[in-house]
Amino acid sequence: MKSISYVLMTPARNEEQHIADLLQAVVAQTLLPQKWIIISDGSTDRTDDIIQDYARQHSFIQYLRTEPDSSRNFASKVYALQKAWVLLEPLNYDFIGNLDADVMPEPNYFENLLAYFHRNPQLGIGGGVIVEDHDGNWLPQYNASSLNVAGAVQLFRRSCFEQIGGYQPLPCGGVDAFADLLARMHGWQVRSFTDLTVKHHRITGTEARSLLAARMGEGRLEYAFGYHPLFEMAKLLARIAEKPRVIGGLARLWGFMRAWWGAEQIVISSDAVAWLRREQLSRLFPFISAPEPKKPVSHSSAPEAS
């Protein structure tokens, strides 16, 4: 395990309230990253100062400043990560991960996660389960699934990350879910491990909107990904069984239906939609076979610096 090396990327915008907790958590890891690039994506608070202070004390931390953006959106986050990927490309590492600025992994998190990769060569994306504070109760992230990995803690086998072309900028978000989908399409396993929990300081999607608006946005995003309506309904029924989450499930369905009624745009390719729907139906009905993996995509290097 000591010979396995990993690198990390963290985009941060105005995270002075949480970034120090993350920095302390990573510095305390039993297996440190070879390099960790933290990108201040247009921060206007003390985020930059805090990152630079830690970078001066720890040589594996690298601070990167990107030009301010007028809005907080997922495409901007991806562009920041792509700049970090360019800088990491020359290094000889085995795994590459995204770590959001508002999470707190346990000290042995990466050592234990990499042990899963070591035991399973087909594991392309792995991560722990995000837990969030709901009135003093730490509950798994609302849309947690063992077949997906939360974007806040995604760790990729390098060959998988390069094969899918890294993160793809989607203005509506869902870049982590799309990465999971592309990996599965190309024959990689994607797994969240319930014994590895990571605390998240804020409930997902609520940075600039209410909790119900966040759930509606998730339903709208699932429509934009071409989710099969039967699969969406099955998810709603599963949520109804979890009483604290009934309202959130209904809000998610409402977001999906509004997007359907409005004939909003599907943001991923038709072949990806077809593959995803076949996968979803195979999970609902045992008599439907799972889709076959696609041929590898030729992506052997990081994107060019812009």
C-alpha cells in the first residue's frame, strides 16, 4: 500500500468557514497524497490566505488561484479542476481524486479506500458515503447509492479518469454523476463504501437555495440525464418508505415532472441516455439484461491549459 500514490484536487470558492477543517483532516491522513492542488476559484474572503498558510507548511499542498467568475456554477468548478489536472499530468501517480472544500474525512480514510482499489483491479471510481447533519442526526446523503460515488469524495483509478476524459463541464451540474455513468459504460465498477463515512458541513445543493428547491433541482437534473420515468417513480416509492424524506422525494418528483412538461433539454448524448435507461430497467426487472460496456474512449492525457 505504501507504494500506491494518489493526488487530490479541491476547488474552493469563499470557503473560509470550512477549508481549515479540510486542510487539517488531509494533513492528518495516515497515507498522505503525493500532491494536493487546491484551487481558489474566484474567492473574495480569506480562503486564499488559509490555503497559502498551509501550503507554506506542507510541501505536498499547492495553491492555485483562478480568475473570479460572476456566478457559482458547476461548469466553473470543472474548468478549475481541469487546470489542476494539467499540473498533475507529469506526475507518476496511480489515483486522482476530487475532494470538496466542505468535507471532513477520517484520518485513515484514504488508506482504507485505497485498500479497496488494491483488492479490486476493476474498481474505477470509489469513495465513502457522505453524511450530513439533519437537526443533530448525521444521515447519509439524500441521494446516496452504492452504485454511485458522491462528487465531494470521488477517487478515480488514473486509467479510468483518463479513459473517460476527466470531468465534463455541464452547466446544469451533475458532473460527478456523469463521470460515474461514463465509467460504468466503459466497464469499470463504481462503488460507495458504507464503512467509510465523510462528514459534510452543509446539506448538498443548499449553498444558495432552500432544501426543497435543492430537491426539485435534483429531479430536474435527473430528467436532463434522461432518467427512465419508471425508475424515477421507483425511487419516489423508496423515499416514501423513509418518512423523514417524503417531502424531499415529492419535491424531487415535481422537479422531474416540470422538466418533462416543459420538454427541457437532455444534456448528455443519446447513446449515454440509452445505456443508462437500459441499466435502470435491468435494476428494476430481473428479466432485462444489463447493457454491454462500450469500447474505450481514447483519452491519454490531461486537457490543454487554457
